[in-house]
Amino acid sequence: MSVHRLGDVIDDYCTRCVLLTNHSIVSLVGEDVKKVRCRTCQHEHDYRHAKGGRKKTAKLTAYEQVLASVMAGKIPESPPKPPATNKPSRLPASGRRHARPGHTRPRSSR
């Protein structure tokens, strides 16, 4: 490993740019690089040894896992139904729907 000095340019993963970019060394402890500054966005952060962020599970992989479990006969249980509520019906006791209570449509004059 080469000896690093303050201000040297190294590659590192920027947590703000979310890219592998050039960085300047800002802080050293012994021979170890501790803090760097991105030369693109000027964000200062800990040295990550050029390792990227978290790897996310691809949607296709998750789909394939579910499909494999279904094809193997493992049918996932459906979620339980919510308990029935004891709310009264909005219809009047007669079951007719009127615009306003006590009002009916006028009858034809024929």
C-alpha cells in the first residue's frame, strides 16, 4: 500500500452523489485514511474504502422467490379478514332510499 498524504486524490464512494468519484484526503490517523471530501459535491464524509451503499434485492429476484414457493406447493395464507363491525345500516327500516326522510317522489297525474 502506498503512503497517503493530506490532499491526495483517491477514489471513494460518495454518500451524497451515490457514485464512485474522486475524493481528497482530509484526515489521516497514522497511515489510515479517516475522512475524505468529494471533489464533485464537496461533501465531507468517512472514508468507505470505495465500497458502495447497501445492495437492494432486485424485484425480479423477490418475484422468483415467491413463484418458487408457490410452485413447490407452499401456498401463502391469505391475510385474515378484519372483524365485522356492528354499524347500523344507512337505509331506513323500510329499505327504501329517499332523498330526505319523510319525502317521496310525486306521483304521476295519469
